[in-house]
Amino acid sequence: MERIKLEFDKTLSGLSGSKYGKKSFEDMVKPIYTDYNENIELVFPPNIERVAYSFVQGFFSSMINEIGVDETKKRIKIISEHKDLENKILERIY
């Protein structure tokens, strides 16, 4: 299982925007995680406390297009100091 520590501006406490989500995935995840049939752990930094639907949809769009919603949810594990963030991200993948 691949583990990727995501990095965002330390002044941000929340993430939003489909384009920003897509760019974040392309910049930080796609170069490392190339086989969507493998599981992945995504580690969010402590300063990120919330994410908007739009960010989640953009972030996971290439995975969803490739393997579908259900398989995307099965393949990812969200790690965060904020346990509610983990659940909210998974709920927002559709």
C-alpha cells in the first residue's frame, strides 16, 4: 500500500474547488500512485480541518473515471488528526 503525505499551504484550514482538487491530485498523488487497482493511504496535514464537496470531487475525479465510485472508496484510506474529516471525505465521493 502506497502512503502519500499531502502538503497544502499551512495557512489553510479548509480545501475547496474542483479545479484545486484536481490539480492537487495531479501534483501530489498521480506521479506516485499509478495503479488504481492498488490501495493507497492519503495523509492530510493537521491544519486541514474540512474539505468541500467540490474539492473532493475534483481530487478523486480521475480515479472515479477510471475505476468507478465504489472501487475508489475501497482503494483509499484517509488519515487525518481530525477523524470527522476522514468520514466526510469518503461521504463526499459520489
